[in-house]
Amino acid sequence: MVQESGYSGTDSRGILSFSGPYQLQGKKTALVTANIVLAFVERFDILQAPTKVSKRFCWFKTIVTDEDVQSLADDGVDNCILYICTEDRAKEVLELSTSAFLLVVSRSGEVPDWATQNRNRIALIASNDRLIYISALMQNLFTSMLVWEGALDRIVSAHGTLTELLEEGARALGCFMAVTDAGFNNIAHTSSVEPPTNAFAHLIETGCYTPDMIAHIERDVLPNYRNSRTPIFDARRHDGEPDLIHFPIYFSGEYFFHLTMACRPDLDSRAACDLLAVFADRFSALCATFWEDIIMVKSPWHRVLTNLIDGVPMNDSYLSTQLSLTAIPQSHQLCLLCFDLSADDTPTIRSHITEAAAALNGGACYPFAYNGRLLVLCYAMSEIGMSFSLKEFAHDIENHIPLTGKLRIGISKTFTNIEYIQTAFNQALLAINFSDCIDAECILLGKKREHYCYSFDSILPYYLIVASTHDNELVSESINPGILEVLAEEDRASGTEIIRLLWTYLCLERNATAASKQLHMHRNTVLYHIEKIERRFSIELDDLIMRTCLLTEFRVYFLTDGFAHGIDYERYAVIRRHQERPLL
């Protein structure tokens, strides 16, 4: 334990400010983002800053000598460390790792070519101060963050109040903050900082925001909600008003709480958003307690699943103790379902979906909320074969869940280790994100989508195309749907459906008879057009690699805007109408 008495975090130009006794207990690392670092070094002449960077650091390290550089070469570069050095060492450190981030101190005050080429990996400042002074300033920043996060964690662990948490935030950030419910009624606010606008003064005096503020939040803020980890920056609407940062809280897709912070004029907006994100993690934890009371979630192990998804470090003893309350340790196969609940669904519908989810997989599942989505962890005891399938899940969901026309459900790959749940969540989320492409496949094939489920396996080809680790330019040159664009253009001009014929023929494994039945045309007509395509574009569909490439090019085409222009959606509109189901 390190005790700080009368600690002062930064001067008046700093981004954090502390006074009074603080203790650092247990916590060893801070969460400092690149934006926070850049705001902290604004006291210097910033020669070059990244245009966009999302790096987060747990600590810093100063590189002074050749021995320091050699030590990095021997031990490896840690991407969670902010490296501080002069420009004569920076190039060597950059060459050791492609993802290291550096705070570079320039003595010359110039921007060299290598710095321009690595713009998003360095922050270049001009200073004649010794590195030990720069290092002391960084230690001041990281220690300030440690102190602040530790204070916030103690309030949460002690089940403190929202008012206590807000006062701690105001004590460090010097900003006014307020928490309201879904009806914009005042729940808590900071009393140590004066309300900077009439809207906040009205909130304190009457217990509710002004009609203008409510309309602004509903019209301009909430539609920009992305996820519960990303604060929403709201630039000042009127001269003299401060910038605002909003943090809405959704549980199981329902809007419950709203945190608003009014920024100090000297606080960098990007750093302010990152600082509020750190604060909001603790804010969400306290709000979750209220939410759990509302929906009567009494599972003591519920948080361990969300912690695993968030990558929160947990020791083996704690993890095994929590999971021993479930059937997970005895299960041999696991699968995660992600319900992307629509914001248009009423609270009643969302409540029914949550309750009905407990019956999925014969009751062998754990439904829980995470970042505004409903997740269902299914488990199976059998080791024989695959216990989960897309078809079975679809049938199960249709029998138990009140379906809506906009509901989409992502399904992960089967896994055996619960610590793999973070990857499973990403897989299920990707399945939802790429679901439009699967719908496009069905539409072009002339079939209606039979269910609302999308497996990661089905969207994997699309993900490989978009998230390729290869040279993007090389990939775009190698996988180019040029043939399909030509056929689509000709279909538009002549009213034919050759592109649909080719897709159907490939999907039916080159079975011309089956394709002719699907397309309602003679088998010889199908073969005639296929042979014509082969001759025209010098391709041989007998070749598996050629077919695979062409199918991949189809998927590239489905991902592009060209598909929307190349296919007559009105012709297949009846298919989409069949997909919509009334609320049950």
C-alpha cells in the first residue's frame, strides 16, 4: 500500500486535480488513453499529434540510453506501455514494434520525415527540458489516474450512492454532473460545482430538465447512442454554454438512466470523453445494482459472465467459486446467442423476450443482459457430436420467443471453455452485423428467410473479406466482382436475370436440372447461358477453385452498393414481406 497525504494531482492547467488525503490500495495500473496524454502535454509546443488513435496505457517507461533500447529489443515491447524518449532514440524504438506508441521530445523543434510516416504512433513535442522532468510529469498523470480510479472503485465496492460517486468525479474533473431517470427527473447531481446553464439550474430547482433540454436529448443525443461504453459528445448549442458529454444507460434494451457532464472550457473534448468513460464504468456498476433490483435478477454469478466478456482480470479461485454455482463446469459444449433487441420494441415485448429466453435449449441456458443486448449462454452435457445447430435454435426460438420483424439473433460457434465467451460474443455480434448479406443471398436465390437466426459460420466468408490481415489493395485486386458488375448492368438494360441464373446454378452445385426448376426455365436454356458466360469471360466452372473465387466475388458484390442497384428488389419484395411477423 502506498499512502498519499495532501496529494495534488496537477496544476491549474492539468486535466485532473486532487486535494486531501488519498490512498492507493491494491490497484497497480491506470487506464490512460492517448487523448488524455495529448491533453496533458498541451503545456508544451505540440509539433505533431495523431489524427486518430485509440491506444490505452497502463503505465509508462522512459528510454534514455542505448542500454534501454537494447533491453526493449531483448524483452520485447509492451503495447500497453507509453514510451517516452528523445527523437534520436525514437526511430530505433519504432522499428522494434509496429504497434508501440511514443511520446517523443524534440530538441530541434522540427518534424522529421520518419515522424510524419509514423504519425499515428507518436506524439511529438518540442522541449529543452530534461527527460527526467517529462518523466516526472507523466508519473504525475498516471498516479493521478490511479488515485482517482481507486477512489471510484472504493465507492462502488462499498455500495455507495450515486451522489458520492458524482462528487468524486467533480472533485477530480472540476465539472458539473447530473444523473436523471428515463423521464429526465433528477436522481443526483454534484453540489460542489455550480450548475453552468439554466437547464441544470432548472433541474436542481424543479427536479426535471427544461422542455428544451429534454427535446434536445431525445432528438439529438439518444439517436446517436452506440453502446454503453461510448460517451456522446454534444458541442455547445449556444454561445457561452459549455460542451456537454452524455452517457445513457440501457439495460436489456431499455433506457433507464442518463448521465450528463458539462465540460470545463479548458478541458480537451476528446480527453473529457475518455475521462468520462473511465468514470462511467463505475457509474454503470452502481446503476446495475438498481436495475437488478428492478428486474429481480438474483444470480450471484451473473457478473462473472459480463466480466469475462469485458476481459476483467479474475483469479482462478474467484472464477471457479462463482461458476460452481452453475452447471457450466460440468458442461462439455457451450454456445452464445446474442439478441439484438430493437429500440422500437416496447418494454413489455422486451420483458417477454427476456422471460421466454430462459426456456431455450430445454432450459439449459443462462439469459443475461449486456450492453443493451440480451445474451443467452446455452450449455450441453453430452460429448457426442454437435449438440447445437442453427436449425434447432431457429425452431426453438420460434416456439418460445415473441418475434418481431426487426429482431435478429447472432449465434456463436460452439466452444468448450467458458473463458472463450469473449470471442463467442464477438462472433455472435459479427453474425448480426453481417446479417443483411445473408438476407441478400436468400433474396437473389428467390427464397424467403425462414428464421431470424444468423450463425457466425454463415457470415465467415464476409468477415474474412472485410477483416483480412493481408494487404487491402492486393485483396481488392485479387477479389474483384467485375464479371458480376457487367452482368448486372446488362440485366438492368435488357430486363434479363443472368446474374440470378449464375448464382442459383452455383448454389445448387451446378445441378442444371434443379436450377431450371428453381428458375422456371428449360434445362438447356440454363446450360446455354452458363456456357456463354464461360466462353465470354474465359472461366471454367468445372474447376473448384474457379467456383470458389466466383462465389467469393458474389459475396464481395453483396457487400457493395452495386448490389442494391443491380438487383430489382421490387421483383422480390414479396419475399421480404413474408419475413415480417406480427408481435405475439
